[in-house]
Amino acid sequence: MKRAIVDYKKLTKDILALLVEKYPEGYQDRDVIRFKNAKNETVEALEVRTEDTIYLVKVSTRLATSMERYDEEEDEMRWDEGDVFPDDLYYSFYYYSKQVLILLKPLLEQSDDEWSKKLYELI
């Protein structure tokens, strides 16, 4: 099996996709592999694998930002395709939002704020 250490600057979309797939909620300290390079410097990396290669991707703030942006791009694609929420989740969001407002109604009634009074009337 081939092994490769990859810096953020040389990160391909395929390797980035592997990282996001393996760490969809982001990575934790326990996921980080630490080792000494040839210059005796400590290097921190995340491991991802393909069928023929083990990649150690150096950890940096830029890597975390790239992983976050990748997720955002995926979300944008879902919006474009109209597959944002399944129907049951979509309707449950509105149902529970309404329930929260109903619970707040007594607090809104006690408030002297003009906006609170208007919201109270709407509920």
C-alpha cells in the first residue's frame, strides 16, 4: 500500500471529500496522528485511506476551514436541487416552532415591549 503525506496546499477535492466523509462533524484531538518528520519537527495529521493509498493530511486551520466550506458547498447543492428537508422534518420544524411560541405566550403577555404585544396577538 502506498503512503503519502499531503499538505493543505496540495489537497485535492477527492482527498477533501474523503476527509469530510470520515469526519462529517469535524475532527477531534483523538483523531489526530502526531509524528516527527525528517527535521525532527512534530507533525499533526489526519488519516484517510483509499484502496491503494494511505494519506496523512497535515492538520492546520486552513484544513478545518476547507472542510467547513466543503460542507457548505454540499448544502448549497441540496438547496439548488430542492432537497433541503424531507417532508416530515420540514413540517415538524414548523410544528415545534409554534409550540415554542405557545410556551412563550405568558411571558409575552407580561412584557411591556411593543413587539412582544404584537407577537402575543399573533399567537
